[in-house]
Amino acid sequence: MPETPQDPRVELGRRLADLRQKHGLTVRGLAAACELDESNLRVIEKGEGNPRLVTVLKVAGVLEANLGKLFEG
């Protein structure tokens, strides 16, 4: 039986959380660096909600992440 594709929001959240941890940042620290509300970042990392592109760009910029790689399957 083929594997069901993961929800892209969940994949994005997991990738962002992994990058944040690799950079040694807490959710609070990353949120402050991105000028985001900490609860908003937690929702994104859990794969809930639909983050705005500008929000993803801010987070990716702080984490020095390639935006395309964040969305690769």
C-alpha cells in the first residue's frame, strides 16, 4: 500500500523546527529574531494553520535556509 503524503504544513513545521534546533535557538529566541509572536511560531512548527509567505520568508532568512529546500518533498 503506498504511503500517504504528509501534509505540507506538517513537513514545513518539522523542517523549521529542525533548523531552529540546529541553530541552537529556542522558539522564543527565533520568534524574537523574526519579530513574530511566539505562539504563532509554535502553531507553524506544529503544522497547524496556514502561515503567510512573508512569515515563512522571515523565519527562513533568520535560519539562513533555502526557501526551496523547505518545501521539497
